[in-house]
Amino acid sequence: MSRRFPHISWNSIRLKLVLGLFLVTVPLLTLLIYSNYYSINVVHNQVAISNKNLISLYMGQIDTQLEAAEKNILGLTTTNYDIQSMDTPISEDDYQLAKYNLSLNLSKNILFYKSIDAFFIFHSGRQDMLEVFQSTVTYSERVVVENFLVHHLNELANSSEPTASNWYVKEIESTHYILRIIKFGNLYIGSWVKAQTLLSPLNLIDLGTKGSALLITSKGKAMNNTNFLQDEHIDLTRDFQQYYLTGSNENMLVVGEKSQKGDFSLTAVIPNEQILQNLPKITQLIRWLSSAAIVLLPLSLLFMHRILLVPLKRLIIVMNKINKGFVNVRAENDNASDELLLVNQTFNRMMSQIEELKINVYEEQLSKQKAELQHLQLQINPHFFMNSLNILFNLAQVKNFELIQEMTLCLVRYFRFMFRSNLSFVSLKEEVQHVRNYIRIQELRFPNHLTCTIEYPDFLETIQVPPLLIQTFLENSIKHSVTLEEPLHISVGLDLKETGLAPYIDIQIRDTGKGFSDDVLANIRLGNRIVDDEGEHIGIWNIKKRLSFLYGEEATLSCYNGFPQGAVVEIKLPYQEKE
């Protein structure tokens, strides 16, 4: 995965701790929040039901009073003789008498309708208005309303549309009035009441300093209110079948009831702070706990990350490095808890013991490999020693004392090199000097039948090579290819080559003999020791074993036959500038 979304194991203790914290905290937090909102909804429902019943009760009383006033008006049109006399009087005296009788009747009736501000009768033909008022109506208000009614009733008289069949609202100089008008011939008989008059009993209801009881029109416009509504975003146009929340912050509860007698409604707007002021303290405590839990959750994650997950991550990083082979790393003990300190100290102590044990095992393996390498090198010495004694014996038989002296000097140099050849590496210059000394010994043994050339660039003299590496193959060529019938030539070439970015030392040893047999080549490729009638030959197997010890898989040895004849041995060693 990408670095932005690193791989996270589902079995990781870090993931389990974080998920565990969320699985415990989130359900509890959700339960607290749900309980809080559930409590608030329960209170809202209870308050809404209570106020809905109260508003419905008041609206029923208002409708009852309006219905009674309406029946009184209808009764005048159907049973009162003076109404008919006033509509179609026989004479002027008859009209005035009927008007006087109706004035007495209405003045007596209005005393029984405390919720009605006035009754009136208007003759459109005579432009004559008869009105009776409650004592609470001021003179100035009477004049304003009378002027409006005259104008309004004349509009109705001149209009072809029928009068309204129920109570309706009119605004007169910023004050709302509710009217009921019945037409009878040339007469308009009606009643009006100011909205504030109908709301007077609701002043006893405590809806809070920001709450209010309202009479509203069918378009949701407030006609009057018991308290001033400060929030301009209160919506009063919805249906009042159920309560709803409104306002700029949804902090106002609205309940209402539509009038059955007119195109207006009675509503109550109650602020949340008034509703919830008597909420049990446990609900308020739940709200605080929920808020605190939301704030503390990231702090808890941060605390757990710093105290537990960071030290755990450091330990995991150390383990990953150890898994890659770096056994010398140690876990840090900075800002860790006592338990993690104990784990880190135990872990570091265990890793120190493992590192020490690994070093001891490694040194033991090195010592074992070095001892085996020395043993492999010394395996060559007895074989050559026997050949050397045989050469001296032959020279002594012919009494060639000069060659015996030269041969003896060459043997001294040879064995001096051999006695110090327990080293893993020698310089190429020393190895070549030893090879030349060895070849001189063999030339003394086979005069005029053996020649050898060694070529290499001077800058390779300081490189390190395994001792006796070249001599072994020269010895095999001399042993198997020198005959008295045909002289043998051996060439040794060394050079620095490169394949890709890896330079290597290429060593080629060629002779002009008969070459390798097929069986010998097959055994060499398989890594087997070569056994024939003369016994076991361990030279090439010895070299391959030594190269494996010293270089691993970086060194190679190849044996094949040259063209047109002769054996070829090619050795490739990794180039190393330092020992």
C-alpha cells in the first residue's frame, strides 16, 4: 500500500486498543446523547400536550362566545319586528321608534357578552349607524372603528359579492378587529371585537419572558400578543395538528388551535429555556457528560498513543531491524511505563546475550573454517614433498652437484613459503614468485621437456589471492601431461575484467597436453573427488573447497579442454582492493 495509507494488521494490538476504546466509548456516548435528546423530546411532548389542551380550551371558549354573539345577531333578523320596521319603515317616526327600541335591546344584550366590544346596525340607504359599546371602549376608538365600518359597509353594499359567512379579521390603524356582519335588506347587522379583548384571559398563562400567546390570521400574521416576540424567524404559517420547533435556532415551540367560527387561530409560542427550566438535573448532567466525553475522547487517544502506542511502536521497529539481521539494536526506555521498562530491559538483556552468543558461534565457525582451510592447504605438502625427494634422488644418481645445490635452494624457498602458507591470503607477487620457484624445480626434473610463461599486469601485484592456488593446477598438468616424446608448455595469464558493475580477477591456466578425459570433467562439474588406478586425487576438489570457504558463491572454477588440445582451467575471483 502507499505511504499515505500504510498497511494495518487486524491482529495488531494498536488497532485492537483503539477499536476497543471506540467500542466502549462510542456506545456509551451515543446512549448518553440519545438519553438526553429523549428526555428533551419527552419534555417537549408533555409541554406541547399541556399547552395544546390549554389553547384548545381557550379557543373553544372564544368560539362559544363568538357563536353566542352571532346567534344574537341572527335572532334579531328573524324574530325582532323592529329590524323589519327599521329596514322598511312606514314613516320616519316608525323608523326612529324602531331604532330606539333596537338601541335599548342591544344595550341590554351587550351586558351578557363580555367578550364582544360592540353591536351595530347600519342602514346603507340612509347612511345611518346604530352602535352600542362596552364601557371599556374609548371614545376615540369608537370614532375610528365607526368611520371604518361606514366605509367598509358601503363597499359591501356596492359590491355584488355576498358578505362573509363567518367572523373575519380587519386591521384598522395597526389594530386588528374581528368582525361578523349579516345583511338583512338594506340593513347590515353585526358585531366586532378587538383581538386584544379576546386575548385578555391568556395573560394569566406563564409562557416565559420570551414566550407569547397570539391570535394570528389565516396567513400567519400576528394580530396581537401577550409578550413581544424578539425572534423575527418564527414561522406561524404551518399546520397546528402537531407541535413544531421554529425560530433562528429552533428554540421556540409552537402549538395552536384554529377557530371554528373565523379565519384566525390562537397559538402559543414557548421558548425552550422556559420549557427546560424544570428539566431534572440528571438530564443536564447527561448533557455535560456527553460534551465532556466528546472532548476527552481525542485526549484519551492522544494519551494512550503517547503512553502505550509510541513505546510499542519503538519496540516493533527494533524487532523489525532484528528480523533483518541487526542484532546490535536495542529498545529505548524514554518516557515508558514501569511495565514497558521491564519488557524493554528484559528484551535488551536477552538481545545482548543473543548477540554475544552469535559472536561466539561466528568466531567458532571462523576458527573451524580456518583450521579446515589450513588442513586442506597442508594436504598438498606431503604429495609435493615426495616428488621433491624423488627429484633429489635422481640428481644424486647422476652426481650433478650444481643442480643439487640449485634444487636444494629452490626447495628451501618452496618450503619456507609453505610453512607460512597457513595464511588465508598472500599477495599475487608472492604467489607468482612461489610458482616460478616451483616451475624451476620441475624444469630441473624435466629438462627440455617443460616450459612455462606467466603474464599479468603490474598493478595486480598487490592484490590478495589464496596461496597455492596456481601451483595445484601446474602440478596436475606436469603430472598428467609431461612425456618424453613431446615437450609440454604451460601458460598462466591473469587479468582484471568486469561484468556489469562487478570487477573480477580472471586466472587462466593452459597446457599443451592431452587434456581432461570425459569422466574427469563430469566428476569436476559434479564436485566429486577424482579416483583412478593411482588412487584418490584431491587437488581440484581441494581448490574448490578452499574457494567456497573464502569467497562463498562469488568465486568460480571451470575446467574444459582447449583447441586443438590441452587442458584449460579458468578461475574467477572477486576483485578486492584491501585484504
